[in-house]
Amino acid sequence: MPSIAHEVKKESGQFALLGTKRFAPFFLTQFLGAFNDNVFKNVLIILIAYTYTGEAASHSNTLINVAAGVFILPFFLFSALAGQIADKYEKSMLIKRIKFAEIVIMAGGSAAFFLNNIHLLLFFLFLMGAQSAFFGPLKYSMIPQCLKPDEVVGGNALVEMGTFVAILLGTIAGGVIGQMEKSALMASVMVLTIALSGWVSSLAIPRAGRSLPEMKISFNLFSQTLATIRYGGRVRSVFLSILATSWFWFLGLAYLTQLPVYTKEVLRGGESLLTLLLAMFSIGIGVGSLLCERLSGKKVEMGLVPLGSIGLTLFGIDLSCAHHTPEALEALMGVREFLSAPGGLRVLLDFVLIGVFGGFYSVPLLAFIQLRTAQEHRARVIAATNISNALFMVAASVAGGLLIGLMKLTIPQFFLVIAVMNLLVAVAIFWMDRGFLIRFFNWIGVTFNPKNR
């Protein structure tokens, strides 16, 4: 197969990338992978939730938390190995093999659905997490290889937007399928079809070359994990960007984990409102991500990171006081009823804007990590980012358990705490690397200077 090459025809804008052979198959493959993960995971969660009733319901809550941990665990165990493999071997070949493995895993998961064996389903969920852990370093280290330098921000924006849209659609699809009468059959058909589609789309991904073919693979997971983390810390600005990226995942998981209970207990809204809030959050991230290319002039603009952090803090604080629990209602409110209630539209806008500023925050960081890392080390640095992300996601779950469960904070109070924490984290990172703030003020000067219009 020919190596990745830039098309001769002229392209304009990030959406034009979706019409190119060097990006479109890659984008579709990663989108279907994220979609399938969330379909499988959410059908499993619904199965767990409705399997146990009465006194045994405590098992349901335990298993749902176990399911979340089982999916994240492979990122700790296998990211270091995945980063080495991605740096050593040709990436498109690895993606094809990983996507074929997904078909095998989903075939086993389908059998587990029919057997109604929750423990077997958890095992295949673990394998799905492992598959995702091996795919992650390939996905982000490949973007700079298949795109021109002035396309990297736009490509990352599309991938970020696609990932969150896939998570949203997978969550909704998994919820719908899980409540069907023949949920096992429908879930099996769905996950197998998506896995097969992802493998077929991966066949069209062009070759990406080998970054470090002479590297010897180390299978010592513990020592190599430490070595991978050290790779991420070699360049101070890259290391701080990794920490900032992981903090974004902390915030995202903190909001999304509490969203179901927040919707039901605080907003007094039903499932349709929960779906709307999830959609607005995802759409906000998609919009913010896509705007990054225009706001940055198609280059990596780290000045957008402080802007994103400011927005995350302000609208996080506003969300904490935007709505008060209404008096006792006979039934949970629907979307129309909620939006006409005091504070309803404000809550919706806060979720959209938290997503938008989250996009401003995360996309430049990802692009910066990719471009500031040498190609022969890039996949291992991405692997270090994945390990850090997983640690911060676990920390978000622990923070929720401590602050809400142990310290008895209300969910709005918890939102206030993490918004203030975001401010403190931003101050710490920007103090350690003043380049963020310098770029921010330079970006403001250039963007809003009438002479530049």
C-alpha cells in the first residue's frame, strides 16, 4: 500500500478532511469504536440495574461501580505496552488487527448477553477496555502523521467532537436497547454490526510508517508504566499539558457521573431531560472543539487554554446556583415543563457553555502534546497521557464519593467545589508555565485588534 501522502487537490476548512482518504477512514474507525464501547457498556449497566431487586439491589450499585472500574483498569495495565507497540510497528496494520479483535470480543460479549451471565459480560467489558487502551496511542500519535501541520488542530477538533458525539449516541442507543423485550438479541446484533463496520472502515486507512522499528518491547508492565510516565515528563511544557488534559477528564467525569442523580433529585426532571442535558454537554464540546481551528488560525494556539479554563470556572460556578430544587411535584418534569420553570434555560445554557469552553481547553492541549513530542516517542507519550487520564478519572469518582457520600455535600455544592478547584489548578499550571498566559494575552491582542480585521 502507498504511504500516507497529502492529496493534490486544495482543501479548505477542517470539514474538508472528512472527504480525504488519509483522514476519513481513520475518523470513521475511531468514531465507531467509541460508539460501540458505550453501547455495550450501557446495555450491561441496564442489565445489572434490572437484574437485582429488593434487598439484593445493593449488589446492583456495587456491580455498576465495578463495571466502571473494569473498563478503566486496562488503561493502567496495558497503556505502556500499547505505547511501545505503536511506536515500533506500522500503525495502520495495528489498527486493522485491533479492530478485528473487537469483532471477536463482541462475539463473546453477544454470547454472554444470551447467557445473561453478568460476570462473563464484565470479563468482555474488560477486554473492550483493553482493546481501547491499545487503540488510544495509535489514534492520537497517528494524527500528526496523516495531516499537515496546519491541519492538526482541525483534525484533533473533529476527533474530539466525534468522540463525545459517539459517547452520547452510544449511551442513548445502549439505554434504548437495554429496555427492549429482546434486548440480548438486539444488543448482540448492534455491537457485532458496529465492530464489523469499524474493521471494514479500518481497511481503507493508509500506511503511516514505523516510528522506532529497532525498539525492543518490554513486557514488564510495572517498570514500563513508570518508564512511560517518565517519557511524558521529559519536556516540562508537554508534562504540564498532560496534567491539564487529565484535569479536563476529571471535570468531565465529575459532571457526567452526578448528572443522572442531579437531574432527578435536584432538577426534578425525567429521562428526557437527562438525555437533553447529555446532548447539550456533548454538542457544546463539539462546537467548542470545531471553533478552535477558526479561533487559532489553523495553528496550535495555547492562548485558548486559559480562555477555556476561565469559562469552565465561571459557568461551573453559575451552574451550582442556577436552579433550586422545586417544591414537591406529582411527577418528574419533562423537557418543555423544565425549560419554562425558573432557572431551567439557565441550567441548559450552562451545560452548553461548559462544553464549549471545555473544547477550547482540551483541543489545543492535545495538538500541542502531539506536535511537541518527537515522532519516535509520540505513542508512548500519548500512552502516558492515557495513564494520567485514567488516574484522574478514578480520582473524580473518589472525590464524588468523599464530598457527596461522606461529607454530605449537595450536588450543586459539589459542582461549586470542582469549579473552584478548576480555578486553583489553572493558577498552579499557568504559574509553572507562564507561556499559557503570554499566549493568551497575545491571542487577545491579535484577535480583537481592529487593525487585523
